[in-house]
Amino acid sequence: MSSMALPTRVAWVLRISFLSVVLFSISFYVLEPHVHLRRYYESNRVPELNAKSAFVKGVVESEIDGPFDAGTLRALCLSKEWMPGLIFKCEAPKGGVAVVRNVFLNCVRFAVEAGATSFILPEMQAHSTTEDLTNPFSHYFDTAHFTSTLESACPQITLIPHLHDLWDKPTVAKPITLKPFEMGSEVLVDNVISKPSQWASFFHQYLNTTHPKPYSAEKPVLVSLLAPFLQWPLAYDDPHLVANFGKLLRYREDVRRLAGVVLHALDMKFNTGIEADKEGIRLGHFYGAHLRTELDAQAAGWTPYEIQSENYLTHAQNSQIKTIYLVSGNEEDAIRFRESAMEMGMQVATRDELLSEEGYEMDMQEMEVLSWDQKECVDYEVLLRARAMGGSHESTFAWNVALRRHVVDGQGVWVPVVDLGVERRDVEDEGEGGEVNEDDQSPNEEGNAEGEEDTPNEATSNTLQNSFQDSLSTIYGPGDEGMSIKVGMWP
């Protein structure tokens, strides 16, 4: 072998190795470009991703009206006489998120008033044609949050995860069903009780009659409340308690996270200046419009599109807000609304449109997994943070958003929306209740197919009239509409 042969072979080996590396690299980029692009994209988006994560984290961890303050609830629980062996259960309500939320809160409030030492974690009826199907508490709400906050504020109550956990207590096999508003003879408006200070006494008299055998922790008695939607008068309780009581229920974490993502996308697209980690509502963010014109609303004779759209667009324009976050299940009306807004120099965004933007693909996939009523919870959280918000008086969803925002308007304290002379806890012997106009047409207890309240409609006179208004929200409709909501819906 010549002295030149070895270097020549080495050179060929090096050339072949180099070409192999080049060919492999080319095949990697050609055959798997998504891998390369994703890695490049992510490596160059670290600051952006961190900013998004921080924004969303701020939304998840903050409330518009501040963190839950258990002080007055703890004081209320300390003032009660507790009855070992008295278990309360909430019959699964049928309805949308606002109805279910208020029913659950009322069940807890009546349980406290009665001195029940156990409370079964409530469920809700599923939105299906089969009445027997139920969804768990976690379908809407954060179970861990509810458990920890209630047990911390009111340790006298033990939460029972499910009725089946009482399998070894045969005395609860036949629960005593109860309509709370029937305990006593007087109501304030519709089914809202007028003398809550007397309710516990009437209840225990009823219990002793229907269940004469003594009950105990070993042989408990089960009382099942029949979906008390609007039955407890808020004005009876301390305004601080009213402002905080609703925060026992917090929507599940994935819902709140997705609401944060939607708000981030809204801010990125329209530069709304949202400060996600700050409490309260600041000027100049966006307008929240709840356009409730789906087929069931049309069939029930609710306020028509023409009037609702005029109300919201005029409100946004008068508020000098150029960006509108629209909540609507009617695609045709959403298109009409957008066109009208553009003619007035305003821009409209919806939840799904915002998550269709680049960079939100994974979030959109997560959103699509949710049921339609869980998506409502996302919209609820977004609307809470609007600078101004409008809804129609027939919708309990719109009412509940507005009343939660009303706590912010009251600087963190509940300011009663209407005064019907409800007795107060601190002056229980002085309250006489109020008179109610017989012409008041307030929501009933049933709700329609979408889980909202069907109230008589006077569409021809609804334009720019207010059933409720504060500095942050307006519910449009005749002034005397929603009286039982004003008196009995927890913010």
C-alpha cells in the first residue's frame, strides 16, 4: 500500500460523513418541519409565553371584588345552635349557571339557619331529556375551594361528599322534603320569605311534627330542600356577609384559566389595557354585551334582537368604549350585531374568535372539550371584568353577573338594590316586611329550557329602560321587573 493511499481513503470517509450529516439535516427539516418550527417558535416565544402565563395566573388568582373574607360568616355560625344528626341535602336543581349557583347558596344559608351539622355536597340536573341524570358539583364549581372555605368559616358543618356515604345510616333512607318558603305564612315577594328570623323556629316545629322520633349523630335525620332558587332575603344579613357569601362558590380552575386566556387574547388584539392581577374594574377596558336571542328566548317572547342590540350599542357608545365582548348563542344575530357596531365605529369580539388567533390553538382545543353550559361559566368570568356591561331583564345569567359587579360598585360591600322593608339580623324584632305591588311580574321558580327565568315581556317599551342600573352594569327592561331577583339573588 502506497503512502498516499491512507490519506486518500480518510479524505473519502470524511467527505461521505459530511454528506451524510447534510442529507440527514435536510431530511429532518423537510420530513419533520413541524418539529423544527415548533422548537424554534417556542424558543423564541419564551418572554411572550411567560407574559401570557403571568396574565392568566393573575386572573385565576384574583377576584374583581377581592378575596373571600370569612369574618361575618364565621360570626354567624358562632351565633347558631347546632343540632347533631341534622343533615341537609339540596335537591338537584334544573337550570343554567346562575340558577344553580343561587340554589346551592340558598341551601347552605338555610342549613346554617337551621343548625344542620352536616351538608351533602349538592349536584345539578344534567341538560338532557332524561330527568334522572345529574352532574356532580364539580361540573361547574371548584370542589376543593368550597370545601376548604366553608369548613374554615363554619367548622360546625361537616361536608358529606355523596348521599351514598350515608349507606350505614338507615334512618336517612326516607328524607323529609321541604320547601323553605312554606315555613311560616308570609312571603315578601314571590317565594322570598319576609321574616327570616322566625324561619328556624317554624322549621323545627315542622320537623318535630313530621319526624317525632329524636334524632342524633348515630341516628340522623335527612332534610331535602326542593331547589330554593329565590327565597332568602339578602337584606336580612350583614352587607359584608352578602358581599362575600357568593364567593363560597368559585368556578372550576380550568374555566377560570380559559377566561384568563380569553381576556389575554382580547387585550393582545385590541390593547384594552386589562390589568389581570388587580382587583376592581378600571375605565377603558371593554364593554360586555349579553345578547340573549336564541330560539328558546324568541319562543318565550323575550326582548327581541332589535331592542337588545340598540340598548347595548347605545350603552357602549355613551360609555365611550370601542371594544365589545359579545356573548350570544345566535350566530345570525351576532353577525348583525357586529355589522351595526362597525357602522358606529366599534369592534366586536367573541370567545371563539379570540381563541382562533395564532398562539391559542391548545387553548381552543381545551375549550372545545367543555359543554355549552361550562362555556357559559367562561363568559361569566370574562363579563365580570368588563368596564360596562348590559343584559336583558329576562336573563338570570345577566342579572347574576350584574349583581356580582354591584359589590365592586359598593366598594366591596353589598348595597341593597331595592328596599322592601326586610327585617335585619341586628334588629330582628323591628322588621315588619314590605308591601309588594300586585302588578309586579317577577321571575318564577321553574326556569325555561336554557335554565333562565321566563318573565312577562313588554318588548315595545324596553328600549333604554332600566330594570337595574349602577355605575358598572345595566339590566334593560321595565323598572318593576326582577323584583325577587333584586331581593334574593346572591352576588
